Amino acid sequence: MSDPQRDSPSGFFDVLNKSTLAVSKKAAGAGVVGLVGFFGILVVAGIFFVTENFFIAMLGASLALLVYATGADVGKLLMSSFTIFFSSKHLTPKAAQLQATQKEQQKLIAENQQLRARLQEFQQVKTENSTLQNQNQQLQGALAGQAAVRACLNNLKQIELAKAAWALEMRKTPADVPLDTDLFGPNKYIAQQPVCPAGGIYTLGAVGAKPTCSAPGHAR
């Protein structure tokens, strides 16, 4: 259950409730209290009217009518009027405070949306950067593979020339197959045996055949 003192907009009238301020239907009207009060206040108002205090006289006449209408509950009616008056005075700064709070909340929401937009941009840039890095690695791998193929083909060309020189010098037939020791080493046709950059294995083959490499794309 909510606390009446906490929910009340006015701290001065926290102890008042609806039943306290409600005007009773039975007490209203020209009862004994209403009639007595009406005539009493009306007489006082007439005195002020005779003395030409018209404002006080009109105020007294209005109060007399109020007493006639409400009877014994005129005090509750006046208390209700004061409660509404002071409550409105307390509500005005609270309403201004609430508006300021709402503006601050809207500002925070706008800043949060901007931060989310920047975060999305950062994530998009990060994704694009990762894609570019992958493409760069693929390009570097492709360039390295092409360089390895060119180096391997150059080795195969040297081996082919060494086989031709060996066959000519040793008077070999196209079906003869040289050994590694026949072509590679000091005082041989190639001082150091060539090695495939991609790890392939060279096959010398017969004099009449071209040398080959086991690495994919390296065979001549």
C-alpha cells in the first residue's frame, strides 16, 4: 500500500485526507448552524455597508452565503481551498524539476544513440580492416607462390641444360638417365644441387625427357 504522506503533493497538509476535507451533504443547506451563521454574518456585513466599507461588506455577504450553503462544514470547505492553493504552490517547482529531469533524460538518450552509432561504425571499420588484411595475406601468398614457381622453373631449365651438356660430353643417348652425382657438385655442370622453393622433389629423367618437379604447377 502507498503511504498517504509520501503520495501527498504538499508537505504541510500531509495529515489531511479526503474524508477530512469532504463536505457532508447532511450538514449542507439552511440548517440551524447555517441560518444562524448566515444572519449573524449578514448583520455584520450590513454594519460595514452602512459605514461605507463596501469591500468588507461584500466579503461578509459572500461569507454569509457560503455559511448558508455549507452549514457546519464551512471549515472543511475553507480548509479544502487552502489545501488546493498551497498544493499548487508546491506542485509548480516539482513540475519544473520534472521537466528538467525529462530534458536530461532525453539528452542522455540522444547521447546513447550517438554512442551506439559510433560503435556500429567502429565495428564496420574493424570488419573492413579484417577483410583487407585477409585479402593482403592472400595476395602475398599468391605473389610468393608465383615467385616460387618462377624460381623452380629456372632450376628445371638449368637441370635440362646440364643434362644436355652431360649427354654431349659423355656421348649418351636420349634414353640414358644421369645421376645426381653426374650433374651436381664441384667441377660438375651445376656446383650446388638446385632445391625447389616449395619443397618439391626434382626428377632428372632421361636425356631425351624434360626434368620435372613434384610440386603442383611446377612441371615444365
